[in-house]
Amino acid sequence: MDFWLIFFLLFGVFIIIFLILALPRKDCERISSIEAIDDPDVAKAFGRMANTPPFKLLRKKVISTIRKLEPSGTLIDIGCGSGNLIIQIAKTFSNLELIGIDLSEEIIAAAILQAEKNGVKEKIKFEIGSVEKLPFPNDSMDFIVSTLSLHHWSEPISSFKEIFRVLRKDGVCLVFDFQRNSRKLFYGLLTFATKIVVPKPLKRINEPLGSLKASYNKSEIIQLLTEIPFIKFEIKPYLAWMFIRIKKSSPSLS
Ligand SMILES: C[S@@+](CC[C@H](N)C(=O)[O-])C[C@H]1O[C@@H](n2cnc3c(N)ncnc32)[C@H](O)[C@@H]1O
């Protein structure tokens, strides 16, 4: 290949890495976001967005993390949305009992339809319900996942307490969400996406920028989780998002 072509390619990659890593992080107040996913147009637009490459990449990452933990028993996806992740889990792991739970009746109907289209309807039970009051007994779940839902939970401490209550001893919970103090570059990208790229119903509710602004910082999550006795957790922050991993090493106190 031509020397100058290689030179400019490498220079371009260097500039992109520099912009991502060197640009300052945004420091702003949290603004809570109401998703309005019960609006059928919003639910449909969100379903379309969830099929774009960044979301597919996220699901790949979550699935490879789950695989490493060799799951068995029952797995629930909290705030499962239109079911993309749990459907992928059903296609990947044949040994798991799967439950998708979401606040929105509209989105659960879409998830059931999607599971049917993907031939996994019989493998997943979908339920309408809230993370604040999970409809499961103490110590009953082996694995819990949740992606891009935490920033919508109105009671995050009681939600994490609920998660801890239903996890069985040695059970694991993986929560993935945005990180509010992301690089300014990421705010720029999401502002562009929200104002220009996404379908109208999402522009109307200021998404996905609203979700980024409603998300937490690592220090806030540490503060939230340390309020729960006996909880063990690890937070892995990345450029604009973070993985929270919770492990329960003792049974619930009933
Ligand atoms: C941005 S969507 C993410 C959907 C899906 N997890 C994904 O990654 O594509 C957030 C979802 O969380 C759900 N949600 C919000 N608050 C919730 C709560 N308190 N309990 C359960 N689900 C909730 C919303 O209805 C919505 O479907």
C-alpha cells in the first residue's frame, strides 16, 4: 500500500483515539428521564434503534460476559424492552429458564411478538412488572441482567435491594448503563444523534441524550450500593458506559 495512505490512516486513528481519551469529561447535574415507552410510536422507534450496530455490539458484549460466568438455572432481564437481549440469550444458551420483565405493557407485547418471530416464544416468559417490586420469592434467581434501564428507575436503592433479595446465594447480577460524566465528545455525538439522526418520536422525548443525562456516575453507584448490607459489587467504567456486577454471597435475611 502507498506510504502516504498508510501514514494518513494511522494519523486518523491516532486523532480519533486522542479525541476520545484526551477530551475532558462532562460534569453535570443528573436530570431524571421519563421514557414514555407506553407511547406506541416511541416503543416502535426504540425497537428500531435497538437494532442498530451499537446496540448489537452491546448485546454481544453482555452475552460474552454471561458465557464466561457459565450460567445455569433461571435468568431474568429487568427492563427487557422489546426483548432483543433475552431473545439472543435464548438462542445462545439452551439450559436457562428465562424471564423478561418490563414496566410497559406496550413493550412487553412487542417483546412477545419479537420472540415469536425469532422462534423462541416458548423459551421465554414475559411479565409486566417493576424492578422496585419484583414478583419473585427471596433467593430464587440465579442470574439477573439489565441493560440501559437503570437510569429510568425512580427508586434505585430499593430497586437494587429488590435485586439483592431475589438473587440466590452466589447468584450474579450484571447491570449495564451509560455513565453521566462521559467525555464531551460522546455528549456531542449523542446530541447530534438526538437532534438529527433518530426518528421523530425519540427526538420528541430527547432520546438518547436524555438517557445519558439521567444516568449515574461511578461514585454515585458506589454510594447507592454501599447502603445495602452484605452486597459485593464491582464497577467497570468504560468510555461512556459502565458495567456493574453484583454478587450475593449470603442468603437473604427474611
Ligand atoms: C432504554 S430501554 C432498554 C431496553 C433494553 N433493556 C435494551 O437494552 O434494549 C429501558 C427499558 O426499561 C424499562 N423500565 C423503566 N423503568 C423500569 C422499572 N422501574 N422496572 C422495570 N422496567 C423499567 C422501560 O419500560 C424500557 O423498556
